[in-house]
Amino acid sequence: MSRRSAISWLPSALLAVATVAALIAVPRSQPVGEPVGATAHADHSVGAARVERIRTAPGPGQPPPGGKARPDAHDVVLAVHGGAGAALDRETTTPAREKAYRDGLAAALRAGQHVLDKGGTSVAAVAAAVRKLEDDPLFNAGKGAVFNADAGHELDASVMRGSDLAAGAVAGVRGLRNPVDGARLVMEKSKHVLLAGEGADDFGARHGLATVTQDYYWTQARWDALIRAKEAERGSKTAARSPEALADEQSRGTVGAVAVDREDDVAAATSTGGMTNKLPGRIGDSPLIGAGTYARNATAAVSATGAGEYFIRGAATSTVSALMEFKGLGVAAAAYEVVVERLPRLGGTGGVIALTRDGVFDAPHSSPGMLHGYLTEDGDVVTKIFPDESPANT
């Protein structure tokens, strides 16, 4: 039985019960790359292809309930995250900055949607979505990657396929434009799971992946964040509270995607530039299968973001799957137990996006904020960037 027929009987009251964020409907015929919120072309003919609906989120003072282990939405086919950290402040975030974040998340969802609409695999969809986020300098991956302590860039990524548990990853790459493509290449074109450093860069280049020099990753915002981090390291009391440090905190972590395709196969992908001012050679959870990324058809596809060392120690994403498989928990209860109960006991905060093959989606996070969004089977795109849209779970 397909996922579509299996859930068709669900009462409408259960559908998208947690979608209190701004909901922007993007029909599947909409071209990839059209900005969210753009005015639809006038077409009053019967069966017009372009329709746009907007449902606004409750305003400040009316936050959706947090702290509950229940799904955020149903009928989801693709979801992305743009990192967990300090929450964006609705009162101080400029309209231009809000639009940039929402457009970035929505563009990633549309890229994955384009693949799924053509009958592509969930692996291809998550790779397309993450690639879009890697190319956006707002996010800590690819073009927007943070600097390490030596003012260099070392990037990590991973991909996993839920149908057969195939996986691939790269760590510490310095010259691949899109590390997620390197991770997928390792999965599909080698007998290995993880390649690191120069070997990963060379493997990608030999197979035709786009390569760049280190200056490609440079952005002023990330450079300023490194300078503030160096100042804080030397004892500056104001550097840690600077606008640059706050902006870095708001968009730190990773990017990631989870998807389910027409064959009901799930997949997950995660990519990151790591931590600002990290030691050269440091590797976090993002390229580690079972820590930052996991996918299994019988349970869920999961991508994590947050304090990587704790997600490694807690085997975060595979534990979500294990709790579903061996304890019989639903995806929301399993993700909640890992993110809100287990990892904080180790000292770590962050979040995950988790999606089952029947379209049940959850995005719990213990950090103040987590940038994320999702695409429903009907083509609705939802983005959540403010705390009143997605409060931290407690």
C-alpha cells in the first residue's frame, strides 16, 4: 500500500495541527527559483495553474504550545533545517533579514520538490535541497561556512538512504563546492562510507564534482564572527555579546534535509561548516552516520543540528530510530526523548528534523531557535524562523 492511500482516511482535523507558522502554498507546477511571497501572475481562467494562499502565524503573545511530544505536521514529503542556536527576535529582525531566511529555506524546499515531482528519489531530493542551502551564504554550510581557528574552512556532510541503509560522508573537505555531493558520491561510487580531508577532495574532483579555492567560502559575516571569537578568547567581555557573535549564534550548526519519495523510501542529508574558531581537524556529528544523520524506512529519516560533540556521544539520530524500532515509540515521542531529555543531560542543546515514510513530521529542539521548514504532499511550503512559530521544547 502506498503512503498516499495509507493515510487518505485520516480526518482533516489531524492534518498539519502544528502549522502555526506563516504558510505559503507553492503548487507543484511552480517553477523552482520563484521567490516566496511573489505575486502570482493574474490568471482567471478555469483550472489556472498558479494559485497562492497565505495563512499568517499567530502574533507575539500567542505562541503555539511547546514541550509536547507530538508531531508538527502530517502529509509531509520534504523538510529542511538551517541550524539551531539563539532565536531570531521578531521585534529586532528586519523585514529584509526575515525574508532572506524564509526565501532561503523555501528555495531549498522547492529544489527538492522539483526532484520529487519528476519521480526522483528521496536521496536526490535531499541532496538538491541541501545543495541549495550550501549555496546560500546565510547558512553555515558551503558558501556560508564558518572559519576555523586558523582562518580556514573545513566542511563536513553525509547522506543516508533508508531502503537499504546505504550511506556516504565526507569530513574536513577544503575544496568541494558542495560537500553533500561528495557525500552522495562516496555512497554511490565507492565501497566506503566516510572519506576525509585531501582524500575526499581528490575523490570528488576525480569524479567531476565542482571544486573551489578557500576564498570561495569567505563571507564578511563569518570573518567578523571569527574576529569576535578571537577577542572573546583573549578575555574581551563585549565580544561575546557583539552583533557579529549573535548573528553567528543564530545561524550556527548545520543544514539538513529529510524526504520521502513515491516509492515510500526515506532519506536524510546533513552538511556543515562546523563551529566558529574550531580547532583545525575537528569533526562534528554531521558526517557521522547515527549521530548527525540517519535514515531507515521502517522508522524515520533524521537530520540533526546543534552541539555536535554531544550528538556524537548520544548517537542522536540512530537513537531516535532505535527508540521507534525497539521501544515502539512514534517519531515525535522518540525525537523528543533524544533532543529534550537525553542530550541535555549530557550538556548539549540543538534539534532534529524527523520524517516517517507515511509523512509524519516533527522538529523538536531544546535550543532557543531552530530555522526549519517543510513541504506537504499538496505543495504547501511552511517556514518557521521565530520562537513564537516554533518554541523550544522543554
